[in-house]
Amino acid sequence: MRVCISIGNYATIPYTIPGIEVSVYCIEELCYLLGENAVLLDQSIMRRELAEWIENDCGLVDLARELYPMIQRAGSLSSFVCLILEYTGLHDGLYIENVRRTLKRGAGLSTIERHKKQIDYLVEKKRYVSAIRGYANLVEKWESVSKDHSSVLPGLNVLSSIHHNMGVAYAGMMVYDKAAKEFEEAYRLDGDRKHFAAYLAAKRMGMSESEYIAFVGDAGTSGNAGTAAELQELESELQRLQRDWYAQGDAHRLSLRKNMRNSGAPDDLQKYVEENERILKALKDSYRENVSIFEQG
């Protein structure tokens, strides 16, 4: 078993890593987040505030003194991050070299592409409100740059991916009408049928069965419907997902709650109310977290 000796202090005030938006309390947590999320990092992490936190809150004066000049002269991101990793001794040389290569590959990405990767991470963590705002800002920035030609934009496939992933975030919040609009825009931009399949799925999820049948019929007459194979594939996938859902513990718990509600027994009704309160509290906590992220963004 490998033993890692902690160095420095455990901070009372955490440091929040820009872009990743995760708070850390010690140098080891910082190293873990930097290494595991290297693809998301950009120059914004090279802030004096980070060096001051390392110096004052973690008590690592020598490391901070090496970081200050790198921040002052806007040095290499890979050198900055790898210096922190090397100082702690938490990771071996091969791991640090892999991080260095990842950071150097990221240096070739445009600002929009790097920011998109950071926002994609928020979607993976189901922080949908913050992600949607981030994608909307990227679209606005794209439109601004395209008008004034202030810098070179990446390919349209990047913009279509932004719209697609915004659709994923909306779908995660079950706002299927807005999700469908984003998928449709992604398809309009590059013609990739995966966007169209997602558009059909969002329409299917947001409509009653009769509405969806009418929609497919109307779209067919205008030439905008999916092919018979695409529609069949979508229905098959939805049926598979439904089977998977019923096989999960969540479906079983919901079934038990439904039985408690319908039984009429006082004890069952009490358990039903208590479970509802627990779920409601969890949803409220999640909502408050998302709103907090949204307001800080």
C-alpha cells in the first residue's frame, strides 16, 4: 500500500478553482483536481489569489514564491501546474508527464473551445442551470466575433456542438421544448443526423403520444420528418430505456411509494409523507445549489 504524507495546512477557507468551480481545502485536493481535470484548465487558473492561498492558507511559502513570478510574466500553464504537482510528491513522474502533455495539447484550442470543455464538465456533473448560461454566453461571444472579425473562430462543428450540448442540459432539466430547439439548430448548422435524432427524441419526450403522431405526420408532409428507420430506432431506444428504468432501484422505490399511498393504512400514509418530505428536501437543496451557481456565474 502506498502512503502519501500530507504537507502544509488544511485551510479553513477553501479556494475555488476557476472553470471547474470546485472548492479545495488543501494542496493535495488541489493537485488531485488539477491532474484529473487537466483538459479543462486554461490560463485563468494562474491567478495571484491562488498563490496567496497556497502561501497564507496552506502555509507553503516556498511553493508560493516560485509561483508568483510565473503568474507575473504569464508563463507556461503546463509548467505552472506541473510545478505544483511536483512540489507535493503526490504523483509519480509518468502521471505528471501525462498531465503536461494534456495541457500542451489544450494550448492549441481556441478560447471558445476551452471554455466549452469547462461547460461540458458542468453538464456531466448535472449542473444544468450554470451550463446553460455558459453555453448561451459562448453563442453570444461567437456572434460578436463573427460580426467584428476580432479573432478567428473554430469550425461550425464547434458551434453545433455547443447548441447540441445546451439541448442536453435542457433535456436534463426536462425542458424538452427548448432542448428540441437547440438540437434543431445544431442540425441546421452541420447536418449531422445525430442532432436530428436528438431533436426527434426531445419532441417525443415533450409531447403526448397523439401530439407526437400528429407532429411526425405534419413533418412528413413538409419533408422534415425522420426516415422510417430513424423513427423506429428512436422507439426501440425508448422502449429499451423504459425496460432499464423498471429494472432499477428507483423504479422499485417509486412503486413502493405508490403502494403506500394507495393502501390507506395510517402507518403506510405516514411513511409516504416522510418519504415525500425527504425527496422534496433533496430537490430543494439541489435547486438552491443550482441557483447559487447561476447567480455567481
